Amino acid sequence: MCRTATTRSSWITRALWALIALTMAPSIVLAQEQVLLRLDSPIGESLSYRFEIHLDIAVPPVLGGSQRLESLMVVQQTTTDVRGDTLYFDATVREANFSLRSEDGREMLPNVSEDLAGQSFRTAFTSQGEPIDIQIEGQSPEASAQVRSALRQAGFPTLPGRPVAVGDRWRDTLRIRAADMGMAAPGFLVLINDISLVRLSRSGSATIADLLVETTYEFEPEAGASSSLSVAVTGSRADNVRFDVTNGHFLSASGAQDFTMIMTVPSLGSSFSVHGNGESSALLIES
């Protein structure tokens, strides 16, 4: 009986280990898998994305007082051509709402929301998601800047040009004009993005990549800007991004940011501090 019981116990143990191995096998294989993350879209395909930004900016009264930036844009894009490594899209703004308001409700920027709704423009991206052209015809510089700023701030990261596995990292850099973010400074906010592939999973027949984008901020003075004002920016941002590897589509991005900008006037020996924090998101809402 003892021998039989021992044999039975050993068999049960081996069966349990086999069951555990079978259960874990897909995750282990997936975790070790290398994938090539590339934008892909057949000619004629139409996708719609919703971009949102909510940003509180604490500004000293002498610079206009604290402000709230709200940005909403729904863009439908249709693939018109694919040439080598470049994808071309015709895009239409289906919905738009931009505002930068002071604490007492005053608008701090021209209201371009009505001008943008229904606006069509052309874009071109590499298969790595790098924007190489955005053409907005018949619009004011302010409206065009709002579109570019919204797409870049609440958009998606650059993809690597090589196959990657879970744990791999890469970097890209974006330059956004400070004024387009409601920052009263002559220059550009430089976003340095460190991106990592944190997980691969299956959704039906598709492979989904979860990316973590960790961003640090720097400031780049505008060429020819007066040396009477110096600007320093510190801050960070973290975004969780989902990418459909099988179909070559970004699915979503969401994250939070926090930054501080210090402007110094050497001739006066005085400094002003601007602090911003908020959230942004992008979501594929229709395909």
C-alpha cells in the first residue's frame, strides 16, 4: 500500500508539473518572441483616433496667471498611398475643441475650434511612426500649430527599426514649440522619450505589444532669441501605449506629465516659475 501510494503521489506530482508547464508555455514563448513593430495600412483603410490633453499650468500673475489647457480632437485618417517605407494619409478633423483659459475664464489663445472642425489635411509617416510631413492648407499658423501640437503631445512614440523582445529599449526625441503648449517662452520644449517593450500578449489572432514611454523634458532656446531671458525646464512624463503588431496599428496611449519651467531675467536678477501637470490620451475609436 505504501508503495502504491508513493507511486500514485509521484504520478500526481508529475501530472501537476506537466499541467503547469502546459499552462505557462504560451506566456514563456511569447515573452521570448522577437517582433518587428511597424506601421502598416493598406490603401483605402480608414481609422479614427480621439486625442485629448488636460493640462493645468500654474503661472505667476505677472505672466498672466494660472491657466487650464484643454484639447480634444477626433481625426479620421484614410491611407492614400504606400511608397516603400512611407505611408500617406488624407485626414479629416471630425471634432475639435481647443482652449487655454485663465483662472477667471478668459481665453488666452485664439479660438480655432470651429475653424478646425471639418478641416482636411495630408500627412506622411514612416513605418516607424515618424511624422515627415503635415500639410494643412488654408489655415492660420495658429490652427496648424494646434493640430501639430495635439498630434505630437497626445500621440504615439517612434517605433524601433529592428526586431525587439520584451525588455528591449529605444529612444526618440520630439521638439514642440513652447507657445503651442501655452508656455510664454521663446523656444522649444524637447521631449526625450525612452521606450521599452514591457509585454507581448495575444488578442484573438493578433499579437499586442504593451510599451512604456518614459519622457524627460529639456528646453531649447529659439535661434536669435534675446539673451535677456534664460529658460530651464525639468520634468517627466510616463505613458502606457498599446500597439497591434499583427495589423500595424496603434491602439491607445495614456499617461501623465509634470514639469517646471523657470524663466530668469539676468538684468533684473529675478526669476519666474511655471509649473504644469496633467494627462493626455489617444485612442483608436473606429476602424
